[in-house]
Amino acid sequence: MKRYDAVVIGAGPAGITAALYMARFGVELSLVEKLTPGGLLLQTHSIENYPGFAKAKGYELADAMADQLEAYQFDRYQGSITIFEPSPGKNRLRVGDDWIEGRTVVIAAGLHYQKLGLPDEDRLTGRGASACPICDGHFSKNTAVG
């Protein structure tokens, strides 16, 4: 079983940021990602509220974040956590066929938007229907809704 100071679960923006800071400080860590780095950014067409970028495509921002990690050495695991046995200072996790252990576990497992099941919801997503009013509310400014 491979042992780490920290295990980061999830490679979306929060997981990548956690891994980046720890890697820069020399923490022995592993990063576990179920699919591919980027998380929900990969489903976001256009981002206009990320500091330093007036406008960016989600996949481009995700790629830039993942590329920044390439300068650092740490283990990467791809797959789902199927077993998590928490214990102070000795957390055991199973990823696929591998068992790993971390003194600390950072859970940045991400999110996914919940659909309401309304008629035409899929067709209207991104065209007026939004899962993030903070992100997209300005598109409806001074517009009658309802």
C-alpha cells in the first residue's frame, strides 16, 4: 500500500488548486480523478467571471490548470474511490485495484447540476435556463422573466 502525506480526491478547480499548493511545498501527495482533470469546467462553454480572464472557454481553462501541475512530481490515480476508511492520520482509500493511504484527505469531489425535469429544460439550458444564477443572472438583467 502506497502512503502519502495527503490524498486529493477530485481534479476540478478546487482539487487542482489544493494539489498545486501542496506540490509546491513538497508535500508527498496523490491526486485521484474519476475521469479527466477539469471537472465541471469541461461542461462550461464560456467563462466570464474568472479573475485574470475576460473570457475563456471552460476546456481551455481546465487544460491550463492541468498543465500547470505538470511541473510537479506526485502520483495520479484515475478511477473512483470505492472504499474509504477514515482514521486519524491514517485514512485508507481504494481506487480501482489499488489501496492508498493518506495522513490527510482533501475531498474536492465536485458537483453536478440537478435538473428539475421541466419540459424543454435540456433544449433551453444555456439559452435562458441556468443552473447558476450567480454566474448567469446578469444575462437576464432588465429582462422580464416568469
